[in-house]
Amino acid sequence: MEAINIVWFKKDLRLADHAPLYHAVQAGLPVLLMYCFEPSQTQHPSYSERHSWYAYHSIADMQQHLKPFGITIYLSQLEFTQVLETLLPHYQVHTVFAHRETAMLHTRQRNEAVAAFCSLNGITFQEFPATGVLPASQVDPPNWLQQWKTAIHAPIYTLNLGKITTPDLPKHIVQQFLPPTLPSLIGKSNKQFKPDKAWQKPGETNAHELLTNFILHKASNGYQKKRGLPHESATASSRLSAPLAFGNITIKQIYWQLKQLKLDSTNQHDLTIFKQQLLARDYALQMFEMNPQIEQQNLNYAVNGIRLKWNEALFEAFIQSKTGFPLVDAAMLCLQKTGFINHRLRALLASFVAHHLWLDWRKAAAPIAKLLVDFEPGIFYWNLQNLSSCTGLYPLNILLPAKEAKRIDKNGLFIKQWLPQFKLIPGALCGHPALLSDLEQQMYHFKPGKDYPLPIVNIAETELHAQTQLERIYQKPIAVKETAKLTAAILPLPAALQTRQKALGSKS
Ligand SMILES: Cc1cc2nc3c(=O)[nH]c(=O)nc-3n(C[C@H](O)[C@H](O)[C@H](O)COP(=O)(O)OP(=O)(O)OC[C@H]3O[C@@H](n4cnc5c(N)ncnc54)[C@H](O)[C@@H]3O)c2cc1C
């Protein structure tokens, strides 16, 4: 029986700086490259066809680079353990090389199943940490920043693709993997999902183009300011979140590239802000790695007794972009149509659901997550909990849709882009249509309740309610004690992030 090793690709869809691939090739045996669209993952409520679409195209990009060497990444719709079962009668699988992702419970359970299967079948399962995030047991909290810097400045894994030798799998085995086609992954009759030119191009090649373009051009063109503005951010922000979430590029590679490209002083300030975002990313991931329970539980148990009733009608209006709050609805429409909104809008949506609709983030999480192409559980849950005031670690910050519109969309460009019925309305009034007088409604052919829904909640009342409830809870001695305990126990926030986190949800 031929002995082989396997590189199991997951959310690490790149060929460069790939520790498992590098070490598998070094090991000398023929290497089978494998990616599985596993039902245990694709059927999770936070997963959607947009994630399959992004993964599929990322792999297609890798296949292009491997093609000249006659190498293929095999695809399957089986669980990875079933793929191993299919292979074992024909090959002696020596080692499975893979990255260890910072993941949700269902993914960690899948990884445990793979580890157990390997151990039972005499296969070595060798996992490598993703750059910048350490297994919880290896973190030295006071020195985490130093540990992170060491990790991201470590040498990049470079590999001559011509050195990869792969086993040539017979057709009857490949067929058993149930290799998917793109239409089978995204659903042929899926009317909701129509990626067009506005969608971010997936893949490693695109990630590097995006990065170079960002460093050389966008960073000196008002990045810091524009990333916060909804209308501008789609093109002015780095847009590296999806490539990072799918592992098309690593933070190590980004830092290396920042060093390589000659930079003038004009973009140094914005690049510093950019580097802070990258640090915030890995901080959030490290927090999740150390506190994976935040996927399911409030970090601060003091708030466990709130938001116990679910109101499906309110949540449905939110998902259908029919809240009657233009910036909230425009954000949801943009997210539905493009898979992306900027940080400020994500914060607004999270705050709106938690504070104004008074709904539990746990039930709201998956329907929002499945819309984000760049869904990254560690970042997502950490931000969601903070914005819902379920950690107690940052000052209460209830975002008000009309006030936010005035601040970040003062000319109404974003609202008009997604809600054409606002076309004639002066920009300053777009975020607050209730202010339109009868005469103005006639002038602008805009009738609230007819052309656009009336607000589903009274925002002054919901703000007061949320503020009163949360202040009451967090002032209780038991909550003060728990918050102090958490503050002392969690990973210290690096100084570079402290000012931006203080105003979490307001001035990031
Ligand atoms: C409720 C909520 C949910 C979020 N969910 C996700 C998610 O699932 N996936 C995700 O990648 N980001 C998430 N973010 C963070 C942030 O909104 C996005 O990373 C950012 O908008 C992506 O745009 P960009 O790539 O142009 O980022 P830039 O603003 O150019 O930043 C560069 C990179 O830094 C990281 N980053 C930026 N902001 C943050 C932040 N606040 N926390 C941690 N890392 C950050 C991202 O990797 C990003 O690509 C969330 C924020 C909020 C408030």
C-alpha cells in the first residue's frame, strides 16, 4: 500500500506561508491536498452559500497556481473523517497536516472527531497554530503582546510548488468523495444570492493585489476617516477581512509586505491605524480562543436575566430592512446584497438589536453571521457581546440610528444608495424622516408609512429603557464584583487599543 500524507485545508485557503503544506512537503511522502465542504459545518445556522462561494473560488485560485505542476486539490462533500475512511483501504495515511483554527463549538467538535479518528487508526494528526493566535495554555497574559509580535515577525513559510508530489487518485475513489460543483454548493434556484461585480473577489491572488493597492494607494487617501463612512468604506477601507477570515493571506505576510514596500510619510499615520486593526483582530481571536464560551453565554453573568423574551416580528422587520430607521435598513440591505458593511454599521446593527429591540444576541447572531462573507467567530462574538453590553468591560454605549446617520452619512449618500425612495430628500434629513413636515413630504413625494415603514419602536423610549435596565444591573454589588473579576482575569488590552476600545462602538 502506498504511504501518503494529507494536507487538510480549512479556513487557510492559500499556498504561501502555509505551515501544514510546508511541513507535509518536507516530510517527503506524496501529499494529498484535500478540502471538504462538510455537512457538519455547512449546515450550521451561521454558515451560508456565500461562504461556500468564497471558499470555492479561493480554491479555484489555488488550483490555477497548482495546475502547471499537475497538482490538484481534491474536493469533497463528505466529513473529513469519511474521506479518511474512503482512503484507508487503498493508502497508508501517515500524517494529516492541518491548521488549528480558533473556532466555534461545532468546529471544535469536528476537529476532536478527526483527532479521535486519527488516533484510532494510527494516523498522526499534526496541527499548527494560525499566525498570531496561541493555544490558551501557551498564553502568558501580561506578555501576550510580545508573544504576538514574535509570532507575526516569524519567517514566512516559502515553498517551491514544484517540490510537491501528489498521489494520483483513481477516479472511483475521487467519485466517492462526492466532489461538488459550484451550483450544487450555492443552490441552483437561490434567488437571494447573486454575487455580481460589487462582490469582493475571493482568493489568494486577489488578497495580495488588495494589500498592495491598499498600502500604495488607499492608505494615503484618507483611510482612517473613510473606513468609518458607510458610503466610502466599501472602496476606501482595506477590505482584507474576508481574505483574512478564509486564510487567503496571513497577518505575518501583511507585516512583511508593509516592510518591503517603500512608504512615504504621507501614509504612515493611516498605516498605524491599520496595524491597530490587525492587532484588534488577533486580540479578539485570542480572547475567543481563551473564552470560547462567549459563543453561547454572556461573558458577564450579571446580565443573564435580561432580554428573555424573543419577539420574532421585530427581528423579522430588522432582517427584512423594514425597521423604519433608514440607516439601519440601508445597512441591512447593503449587507444582504454585498456581504459587507463597515465597522460602524455592524456596531449600529448590533446595538439596535440588543438595545432598541431588546433581543438576545444569542438568537440574533446566526442570521447576521450568515450574511457576513467575512464571518470570523472570534471577532464577531467579542464585538457582539460588547455592543450588547454583556461584558460590562466598556462604558454603556447605545447607538441612536438618526444620530449615527447625521454623523457618518450626513449627506445621505449611503441611505439614498440603498433606499431609492429617499432620492429627493435633503441628505441631512435622510436619517430622520420623521422630521419632514407635511409640506416637505409633498415636495419630496415621500409619505412615511406608505413609501417607507414607520419606525417599529420609539427610539427615545427604547434608549431610556436599555439605559435604565443596564445601569441598574451594573450598579448592583454582585455585578460590580463580577466586572472587577473579569477585568482582572481577561487578556489585558494592549495600550495601542485602549483609547479606541474605551469608546467601543462609538469612535473606532
Ligand atoms: C458586531 C460586529 C461584528 C463583526 N464581525 C466581524 C466578522 O465576523 N469578521 C471580521 O473580520 N470582522 C468583524 N467585525 C470587525 C470589523 O467590522 C471588520 O473587520 C471590518 O469592518 C472589515 O473591513 P475591512 O477589512 O475593510 O477592515 P479595516 O477597517 O481596513 O481593518 C483591517 C482589518 O483589521 C481587522 N479589524 C478591523 N476592525 C476590527 C475590530 N473592530 N475587531 C477586530 N478586528 C478588526 C479585520 O481583520 C480587518 O480586515 C465586526 C465588528 C462588529 C462591530
